[in-house]
Amino acid sequence: MITLIERQTPLTGGVVAPVDMARHLTLRQFVPRDPERLPWFRHVWCVEWDLPEGVRHRQRTLPYPGFNLVADQARGTALFGSMRAPFDYPLMGQGRVVGLRLRPAGQGALWPAEAVALTDQARAVAQLGVPELAEALTDLVMTSPTTGGAEQAVGLLAHAVGEMPTQLRRLSDLVDYVQDNPDVFRVADLVAQSGIGLRSLQDQFRRFVGLSPKTVINRARLHDVLAALRDSSRPDFADLALRLGYYDQAHFIASFRKQIGMTPLAYWRGEQDEGGAG
């Protein structure tokens, strides 16, 4: 039996501006009580909003590597692959989106092709050959999710995915290692940690994650930089540039602007104005 519990404080590591997000929407997350029983699964997430007439909000995220099964009141249900770029979602009026976030290499039987074939793309759940899962996701998003409803959807997904091969468990663990260790910023570091040769590592990431090792590392370090900017009263931009492996601030600022849509200084000032540290 699958048991989920609701997180008291949802994780927001992939959210570009969580302080601003909290003003416009509500985020909830349901996690397994026993994660070892669901090695391919991370959590159920739910975003709900009710904006006054005329108010619009663009929510930007830097998604973690991996697939998401998403039920959207306005757009239907779909399996989304890993994403190389930030994801923007325009909000207005009322709405709700529910997703089942899988671990980095946890798509299993739902997507038997190479993961890279779905990178930056989505497929309707109805096309995946699991009609009962599409129905459960649709039911889940129609009303504010309960723990029981989330458990039912995850149970159907568990039946569809089956067991997670040891190789994919290790690969997911390796991606988690990148996320959890801020001193990893070169692919050579990942080769040394994994014991897998460079070409084999690149091939496994392409087939089962959908992103290159370098992209996964850069995304993790950018998550770290966003958190550091939110928490700092006086950020050291030269140090932040080094965290991402840049040799100078100019290249760091240009890359940050491309991903986030503003300079690091503008982002930091905005987070402070919205109620961040300092």
C-alpha cells in the first residue's frame, strides 16, 4: 500500500522567484512515507491560484532533470520530458495544475524510447496506453487534491512503471549527487564520482535523463546561485560566477540573464524588495 504525507513546507528550489510566487499562488506537495518503495518517484505537486480580475502573473521555473506527469485544468494531461530552458506559465483568473514528479531516470515503461526524444516536449497521457492513469489524473486536478486521491494516482503509476532497474537507480542517484554537492561543476568530477567513462556517461544521460551531464551540472549550480542570492544581504558576484565554473563575471552575468531574464543584481534586488533576506 502506498502512503503519502503532505509536506508542511514545500520545496521551491526550482522556482525562480519563490517570494513573488507565494503572493500569487499556493504550492502543495505530497511525498511517500517510505521513499524506498518508490525509487522512481519524487512527489506529487499541486499549484492553485485565484487572481483578481485584470491581474496576470508569469511564473518561471528552472525544472529539475526528469519527467513530470501533469494534469492541467486548461490544457489536459501530458507527460513532460526534461527541459533545457526555463519554463514560463502565465497565470490569470482561477486554475489548478497537478503533477507527479519522477526521479531523473524514473520514467520507466511510460516512455520506452530514449529520454532525449521527449526533451523540451510533452505527450498526451492518452497516448501512453494507460487510460486509467489519464482518468485518475483528470479526477485529481478537478478539485483540490487530497492525500487519498494522490495515493490512488501514484498507485496506478506504480503499476504502469513496474520495477526500476538498478542501472537507472544509480543514474538517478548520480543526478541527485550533483544537486546535493555544490562543489561539482565539471563533468570530470562526475566521471570520477561515478566510475563511468565519459562517453558512456554522456550516452546514459541522453538515453535515460534527456539532458547532458554538463547541462545537469549547470542547472544544479544555477539553483544554488538563486538560493544564495535570495539568502544574502550582500552577495559576492565574483564568487557566484566561480560556482558556475565561469572565469569572469561578464560571462556569468550574460548566462544568468539568458536563463533568468535579468541580471543577478536585478534579481537579488527584486527578491529583497519582495521580502527576502536583508
